[in-house]
Amino acid sequence: MATFLHRLGRFAFRRRRLVLMLWIAVLAAVGIGAASVSAGTSDSFTIPGTQSQKALDLLGKEFPQASAAGATARVVFEAPDGRKLTSGGDKAEVVSLVADLRKASQVADVADPFTGGTVSKDGSVAYAQVTYKVAQADVTDRARADLKSVADRGDRAGLTVSTGGNAVQVKSEQSAGELIGLAVAAVALVITFGSLLAAGLPLLTAVFGIVVAVSAITLTSAFVDLSSSTSTLALMLGLAVAIDYALFIVSRYRGEIREGHEPEEAAGRALGTAGSAVVFAGLTVVIALAGLSIIGVGLLTDIGLGAAGAVAIAVLIALTLLPALLGFVGPRIMKGRLKTRRMRAIEERGGVDPAGVRWARFVTRNPVKVLAVAVAALFALAIPALSLQLAMPSDSSAAPHSTQRVAYDTITKGFGPGYNGPLTVVVDARTSDDAKGAAQDAVTLLGTMPDVASVSPATFNQAGDVALIRAVPKSSPSSQDTVDLVSAIRDRGTALHADTGAELMVTGTTALNIDISAKLGGALVPYLAVVVGLALVLLLLVFRSVLVPLKAAAGFLLSVLATLGVVVAVFQWGWFAGALGVDQTAPIVSLLPIFLVGVVFGLAMDYQVFLVTRMREEYVHGAEPTEAVVAGFRHGARVVTAAAIIMISVFAGFLLSDTALIKSIGLGLAVAVLLDAFVVRMTIVPAVMTLLGRRAWSLPGWLDRVLPNVDVEGEKLRHLLAKAQDTEGTRDAEPLPTARG
């Protein structure tokens, strides 16, 4: 692979105009395509194989006239202080607004609050349940505009009108976080290179790649339903890895120039060495993210494939567009007027940072103490993870002043938290001798359960053998009490089935979210095992060692557990919540742990390969194990530090997002990179490598013969280039033939 990348780097450098034009053509194609389509996003969930999905499918079949499986919205009305909605002009206004809702686009039915019993006891709050003819993904912009128009009219009349539900599109808001992350990344790059030109290349290629990736996702959403978070998470990950990958290659290119190679050859060598690590790291991230699709949750598949695509584009740009741009820049990339005295000292040492060497020597002199402190710190951070609770995001986690959040809080104030997540109970009595009796037994059963606030009468399908019942919990949709209630209803349904022959099922948004959380929680350990197994195999191929992969996998697990502990402490326990912009505590978004595992795996392998390949390279060339560790830091610590700071700043910038999912993922990834880069890779790894000594690089003979040599560090390439150089030097040294006679 290294030899191929060497040739690719030289080709892109030499044919830079062609490569640049090809990428501009790609950008134009996806950009024009994205601009010409108008596609919405969907946050609806499907989860095959669960009771809630089975019941929802049955509702769609048996209650088509009521659009039981269609999108829903809640229009919440609140009277001004001291007034009631049950009398006077305010009641007339609500009646008029409900009439307008019935005329809105795609609306199938609107439940009148005065006849449907959805007016609070004090008369200050009421809500109308709006049911659409289509599913959430098919709700048009016009339908949403009609809904907003009614709400605006109510506000002008003196009422407070807010809207919630899955028909209200929750866009993943882009904040200033991306710009802040880019600004910090720019500063880190300038400090690393001491040159605006060198710092600008990683930023330029990263922004170019993100525009291509997000445009491609937008274009895809015209043909496939995608989650509203897909583009934001693709932006987050794509931006971070694109800057890091370009940083590694540019840093190596400058090193090759510093050693006296011509620019074109330096580009080839940079791609053959650092480029190989980029391919390996990028491939691991793509595999881990794409692997999320096997879990069977549509939202996770969307964001996994979207982010994997963004990372793949970042790798392609780093391997093609970046060396082409280096061709335009040439040796000028070494120039810069921003170097401090310390930077100049590093340049004089051939790019070696003495701080990294000092830290490596400190760790190698005190490996046991350093290892004990680092591991103890990670275990301490992981303790809160024992209290991990999972739940899907709802309107309760929307931005504090958004219409969805206002609607949620108003219903909670007027009726109770359970009215934000009513349960849809389906009684399938098609095999029962007494369908009506079975449905009435279900209503009675639900009414006797202590955690149920109210139960509606049964509504039958046209055939009279499937009944629909609404049960309102006393607790909020994301509460553990609601989870327990759903389990209790299903357990009691088993007895009902034995007595009547009717099957009782619980569905609706709340039940679907509970089932999704359970499925994701159950899939976390198997997915983690698969990822760790993949890490062991890949690192075994790269380092041709048994102990190094085991150590890397153990470090990966420690960083993931510690990160989950920090996330639980902030979002679930409320530690430092105010400082981080978290306005209320709640269970952790169900998608976060498993998504975090996939992403952190790829990022951890990135730093592992970059640092440890340098150590292996020195060891192979005869260095003692401890000196090989120090050598790895001599060449890699400065770049890894800059790369980690860049990733942390990009991820932390998403804490400014209004979306709970994005905010929690931003914090999780920022903490994960911080812990994995600085605690695991730059502290635990050198300590363990020092303690292992030569055993770190041991490999059984039979395994050495079986394993292919992937040559990520470009060892074969260096031998080939050195041999070619020696051959050329020998030819130059041959004496010219002399004339005879």
C-alpha cells in the first residue's frame, strides 16, 4: 500500500491542475444537485421485531380512516394570567383556531379540546391533537406552514400558542460552534507549523471536503428519508478528521523537505508513510460507523452511514487534493514569519519537540507510578457510568425557548408530564370469541394500574375486532417509571391473552422510544465486543505483535468507559451542567453510547498508529525498547498534540447546539479524544511499552508466517527508495570507459 500511495502522491503533485479540476467538478455536481432539490428530514423511528412496531403496523392497516400511523402534532393553547379558555372571547378564539386547523394541508382530523376533554382543570391550558393523513417523513413544508400560521394568529389574539409532536420538524440547528472549532483549529495549526500557508492547507481541504459531504447528504435526502441529525454529525466528524489527516500529511511533507528531498518526492514519501496511517485510521472509522447499520435502527443507520461517507471523503481528499495543493505551494510551505523562539528551536532540531521528549523520558523512568495514576483516574471517571440510563430525545430535550419545548412545558403544567407521552394500547381480538369483552377487560386492567393517570374508552376498527385505547401515564415519557409501566402493561397483557384469547400490545411514540432504547442498550456490549475484536485483528496486522493490540484495546475500553462516566455526570447528574449549557438533567440519549464506541474506536486507532509505528520503526532499526518509545514521542508527540487539540475544539464547539443529541455527542467526543490522546496514548501507552520491553514486539513464528505484511509505516517503501538511491549513486560513481590504443 505504501508504494502505491507514494506513486499516487507524486502523480497528484505532478498533475495538480487535473486533480484540482476533477474535485471542483465533483463539488459543482453535488452542489448543484443539492441546491436543486427540496427535501425534508425525518426523526421518526422504525424498529422491526418489537411489539411496538408490530402494533403500529396493525394500526396502519386496521385504522386507515384515522391515519393511526400518520404524523401527529399538538397545538397547545394557554390563556393570559387570570383568564380561562372555557369562557368568553378566548374560548371563541380557540374554537376558530381549531376550525382553521381542520382546513390545513394534509390534516386528517383535529380533536376539539372542549369535546375531547383536553382542557386543564383550571381552564388555563388546552390542546388540540392534530392527526395527519401521511407519515412524518411525508409532511410537506406547506402543512407545517399552515400549522405555524394558526399558532401565529392565536398569539396575535393574545393567547400563547405553541406546537409539538413529530409533525413539527425539528431541524438540527447549526450554531457558531463550527466556526469556533475552526478558529481554535486554525490557531493550533499556526502554532504547530509557524506558517499561515502551512496552517491554511488543512483548513482549506477540510472545508472543501465538508461542503462536498454535506451537499451529497442533502442530495441523497431527496431520494431517501434521512434524520435531521445526519448532516450535523457528518459535519462534526468530517471536519475533525479531515483537519487531522491533512495535518499528519503536511507535517510529514515538511519533514521530508527538511531532509533535503525535492518537493515532488517529498509529497510521495509523505503519502507513502503518513498517508498509509491515514488510510488505516480512516478505514477503521468508516467500518465502525457503517457497522452501526447492522443494529437495525433507522436513525442510527442514517447518522452512521452519513458520518462514514464524510470520513471517506476526508480520506480521499487527503490522498489526492492535498498533494495537488502541495504541488502549487511547493517548498514555500517551509516559509513563515510567525515562528517564536521555541518554534525556531524545534525547526533547528529537525521538527523535534523537546517537551515531548522530556515527557517520554519522565514516563519511561517512572512507568509503574505513571500507569497507576492514569488508570486510577480513568476508573474514577468511569464510576458514574454505572448509573447510565438511556432514553430517546423528545420535546423535553428541545431548545428551552423553542415552540416544541414550550408546548411540552405548558402541557406538563396544565395536565401533568404523562400527557406529553400517552401510550397507545392495541387489543388484537381477531382470534377472540368476545372482542368487545376483551377490550373492556383491557380498559379495566389499565384503570387499576397505579401509574396510569387516565384511560380512554376503546375505539374499534370497522370489523370490530381490533380496539384502540389511550392510556396516559403519571410520569414523563423519558422517566424510568414510564418504562416500568410499559413493561407492567405487557406483563398483564399475557394474562389477558390467556383469559380472552386477545393480544394486548403497547405502541405509540413513547413505547417505540422505550423499545429503541432497550434494543440499543442490548446491542452495546455485542457491538463493543465486535469493535474490540476488529481492533485486535487490525493492530495485529499493523504491528505484528500480540501484546501491543491487547494493550491498545484495553486503553480503548478505559477511555470509552471514562467518557461515558463524564457524560452521565454532566447530563444525568447535572455536574457542571450550567457551565456547559445543559438546562436540565435527563437520561442519556440512547444513540450516544453505541455511536461513541464506533467513533472513538477509529480515532483511538489513529493516534495509536501514528505514535506506535514510529516506536516500531526505531525498534526494528536496532534501538533499545525504551529508546524506541522516546523516539516515537520525539517525532510524533507534537503532531498528535496538535491533532487532539483540533479535534477537541471542533467537537466542543457543538456544545453550543440547541439539540440535546448533538450537544451530548459533542461533549462525549471531546472528552473521549482528550482522554484517549493525552491519558491513554501519551501516558499509558509509553508506560506499558516500557514495562513490556522486547516482549511488546514478540510474535509467535507460526503467526508471523501466516499474517500478511500490510506495511502501514512504509518500511518496504523506504527500503525500495534507499535501494534505488544506492543504485543511482553506484552508477554515478562508475568510471567512464577509456579509449584504447
